[in-house]
Amino acid sequence: MTGRVEGRVAVVTGGCSGIGLASVHRLAAEGAHVVIGDVDDARGPEVATAVNGTYRRTDVTDPDDVSALFATAKQAYGSVDIAFNNAGISPPEDDSILTTDLAAWRRVQEVNLTSVYLCCKAALPYMLEQERGSIINTASFVAVMGAATSQISYSASKGGVLSMSRELGVQFARQGVRVNALCPGPVNTPLLRELFASDPERAARRLVHVPLGRFAEPSEIANAVLFLASDESSFITANTFLVDGGISGAYVTPL
Ligand code: NAD
């Protein structure tokens, strides 16, 4: 039996940790050639070797780095079929609008939103030429509902990722390119652990709202990435793809 993305070429940003890392493994296990773009030079080469893929140091806020990443995929493996634009940050200095300064706001917008613009802009010409492609942009459940524990720039950046993905999905649907926004609920990754380590009360506050009563594991998000990347999701585009343990559906949660 062949894999679900056999022979496809997948670019994954933020592939050295958390959701990206789990997705690198899942896509490779199902037959994809994976090209990882990240700033983590300590882990990148070993992550790539483990899946027989390629690591290229890429700061997703840098247009030249991003173009070179997608060019590397094309040169190494002959196409660009899947773009999982996933790198993102959630720094503690991004908090209430009352205390978040302009520098913190801008940094989060650059890494979380401008990066997705750059990655889509770089991936699309390859996909349009092939008349085939699946772009998956990581947004978040906070793109569709307000969080009581505010991270103002993060939430705004994810709202931007969601609207941009929807618009691109509509624009390029008839040219064979699907674009979806993946909206995870809270996931047990370094990003979330770092945010909550200093504040267990904050973590507990978030868990109260999850009907499933726990955070997701990265592999559960990677399963959704694989589905959106593969032809199994061929009628899904411009979608708000929530993988959130029921958060967005709940008014109250069971005790
Ligand atoms: P993570 O911190 O575990 O991994 C993020 C990866 O991105 C790291 O490997 C890091 O080196 C890389 N990265 C950071 N800045 C970069 C840059 N400028 N250029 C290239 N790479 C960069 O995070 P995660 O939890 O796996 O999050 C991945 C995505 O999922 C992010 O977009 C995040 O906002 C989103 N998300 C996470 C959660 C959660 O609860 N963890 C929930 C919803 C959405």
C-alpha cells in the first residue's frame, strides 16, 4: 500500500518543535519528501535526517529566506505540493493591550502573520504552474473567539491568518490550489508550556473551557494536517478547520 501523500513534496515551517515536528513525522511516514524551514539550527539537521528530508535555515520573516526555502524544495524534489505555514511565537510580553508595547505587537505580527503572507506568496507560483497544491496555514481557535486571557497581538495575527487563508482559498480554487486555515485548540507543546509554566492558574483557566478536558497532543493536530495535505480533503478549501477539543462548540463544559 502506498502512503496518503506518497511522492508529494511538503514544506513545513516551524518543523523543529511541537505541531510542526509532529507533522514532519506524519507527512514523511505517509510518503512525502519533507523540507523543513526553521531557525533552530541545533535541531534542524537531526530532524531532517530522521525523516530523510532536508533542513534549510529559514527566518520566516525574511523574504529572501522564504523564497530560498521553497526554491530548495523545487530543486531537491521537483515540485512544491504542500505548504504547511506553521511557524509562530507566543511571547509573554504580548499580553493585555494595556501593557503590550508596540515592539512586542510588531514582532508577533511579523512572525505569525507577515510570515504566512510571505510563504503563500512564495509557494503559489509553483502550485499554480503545477495546477495542484495544498496550503495549510496555522491560525488558532483564538481567531474565532475571544480569549479571556488576552494576548492581543497573537489573537489579531491569527485572525489575519484566518482571513488571508479564506481569501486565497476562494481566489485560487479553480486553479487547483486549496488553502485552509488550521485552528488548533490548546496543544501540549513547548510554546504553550512556556506560556503557562509561570502561571498554573492561567493554564487551569483555559482547561475549564475544553469539553474534552485536556490539551491536544501535537500528533492529534498532525493528523489534521495530513488530512488537509492529502487528496482526501479534495473538496475542502477556504475552510476554518477547527481541531479544538470542542472549545468553539461549547457554551458550558461538563464537570
Ligand atoms: P513551538 O514553539 O513548539 O514550535 C514553533 C517552531 O517555530 C519552533 O521550532 C521555532 O524554532 C520555530 N520558529 C519560531 N520563530 C521562527 C522564525 N522567525 N522563523 C522560522 N521558524 C521559527 O510551537 P507550536 O505550539 O508547535 O506552535 C506552532 C504553531 O501553532 C504556531 O503558529 C502557534 O501559534 C500555533 N498554535 C499553537 C497552539 C498551542 O497551544 N501550542 C494552539 C493554537 C495554535
